[in-house]
Amino acid sequence: MRQQQREAGLTSPPSATPSNRTCPFRDNTEERAARTEAVTTLILIMRQMLPILLKRFGKIPDPRHPKKVKHKLTVLMLYGILVFVFQYGSRRAANRELTRPMFEANLRLLFPQLDSLPHADTLYRLLARMEISAIETTHLELVRRLIRNKAFSRYLINNCYPIGIDGSRKLAFPVLWDEHLSQRRVGPKVDPDSDEEQDYQYYVYVLEASLCFRNGMVIPLMSEFLEYAPEQGEQRKQDCETKAFHRLAERIKNAFPRLPVMVLLDGLYANGPIMERCRRYHWDFMIVLKDGSLPSVWEEYRSLAHEQPENRCAQHWGERRQQFEWVNAIRYEYGPNGKKFLEVHVVTCHEHWQVVDPKTAEIITKHARHVWLSSRPPIA
């Protein structure tokens, strides 16, 4: 199979698996030099960005009593960054690992601000009392600085900053310990005639926006939490991703009013109001189009695709053969009685590739299809 792929001009994509070889260092000196070079490169990056970030952290109002402060706010913020970077899953793990004598000595060499390491509970109490939006504002100021310095200019798509927006569940609990938690039914359905109650799961759901560049680099941008509406009594309704999208999109537009943006969304967001908001903000978009979504768009696409043979192209991507087809300027009507409409472009990608069946050791061909709604007409 590999020989056939090479003869057809198909190249294997680069693998992210670690190399299966022995250590390249011949002695302690070479390993020490390699480690020193890696740390030096990391320090250069930190010295460029960390002072700016800590300076802006220092402007955040400190909610603690001035006479009871042992660690500066910037020190606690730096400690929190380290806990995140080292991916400690709990405060106990952070206390256990970061306070090891050798580890602590090395941290002080890299970060002189850490004259003494705080306790993780101290960071928790600070974050519980301070205005968390101030941390997001500081983060956005750093992103704006990088954008102004054109740090991402090589990774744009159609001269736009690609922003991926998607929701994810962070935590789940069997009990309702906060009224703002979302909920869902779990377990088998209960007979309506029985007295048995359905089990519920309560969870934290967040809609996240991140810069997603074409080289694979992802930079978190903003987050929007989903929660119950503030109405009282029976009028309370559970939040959803599409509602949260409009709130998040407005915040992104206010933070970056003139930034050229391309929004990347999954099939849940393929509807008129969301595309209308993107048009109003002058944002490009690429939205996944599912089979059962927007029937009128699918009907017009199927009726026009075979009549436009010029709107096709083929390419090889790694070990896959891809065939693209598209139909431009499809009128999509929505709203009450279809009074609103906008123009969209539909792109499909049919791809196939060969793999070895692990059960029979035979070569089989797999197929896949992907469909998107585009705000820009594709050009061959």
C-alpha cells in the first residue's frame, strides 16, 4: 500500500509520535548544553512578555486588607500562571510539587519576583474575592499588543484572524450546589406513571472563543458561561450555545472593533440570526452544514451542483484524495414568513484514503464527506 501511495504521489503527513530511537546525547555535557539552550530560549520569550503582563496585573485592584498582605498580587498571579502551565489538577498537587526545595530554587532563578512561594489556598482566596474580568482584560491587552506588532501575520487565513467558537462541559456534579448550574437528565427514562424520579446531572458549560491559526497554534481569547436566565420562578429557562454566541460575539466585537475576523463554527450555529450577526459585524465565516440542516439550501445546492462543472477542483492532502465542489450565491430565507434573507456559498469535500484493516490485514478504502457554509465565494 505504501508503494502504491508513493507511486501516486501521496505523501504521509508528519507524525506527532515520539521518535523510536536512543538518546542522541553522547555524554552529560551535551545533555546539559541542550537543556541550557532550551531554558534560555524559554527565558527570552518570558522576558519579552512576562514584565508587560505582570505590570498590567499590578494595576488590578487588590481586594485584600493592606495590613494582612504577605505576597504581592503580581506574585500570586505569577504563581497561578505556573500552576496552569504545569497542569496541576488540584491545590494539594500544586503545594506538594512547587514547594520542593530544588524545584523552588530553580523557580527563583527564573523568576526573581518569587522571593517566597505562596500557599495555593492563598491564591484561591484571592481569586474568590477579586474581579475576574480584570484578568481577562489584562489578557486581551496582551493579545492586542501581539496583533499590533503583527506577530500573527504569517498565520492568517484570507488576511483574517480565524476565531473558533465552541462549547465544552468543564465540571459535572450529582447534586445542585449552585443555582446557576446547567442540568440534564441521565440514566434510563422513567415510566411517567411511576413515582420514581429521573436522575439529573448538574454541570458547568462554557462557550469559548480562541484564535486558531493555520499552523495549529491556538490562543484562548474569551469565555462565556451558560447559566439559567435571571428570571424568578417558573419563567427561568436554561441557557443554550446559540444564545451565548450572540453575547460572546458582541464582547469580541467591542474588544476588537476593527479586527478582520473569520469565525469557525460547527453545525449547531448554521442558522440565519447567527450568520446575520456575522454579516453585520463584517466577519467572514465557515460553518459546518449538516445533512438535515437548512433544507432549502440543500435543495438548491443539489439542483445546481451538477450544472456547474467549472466549480470543482481536486487535490492530494497527505494520503487522502480530495474532490471539492461548490455552489455560489444561494439565497437563504429565514425569519417569520421568510421575510429575511442572505446569500451563502456551499462547499463540499469528498475524500477517500486507504488503510489496512486490523482484523483481516486487507487494504480497504474509506470515504468521508464534509460540507461548509462560506461567507466568501470559493475560487478555483
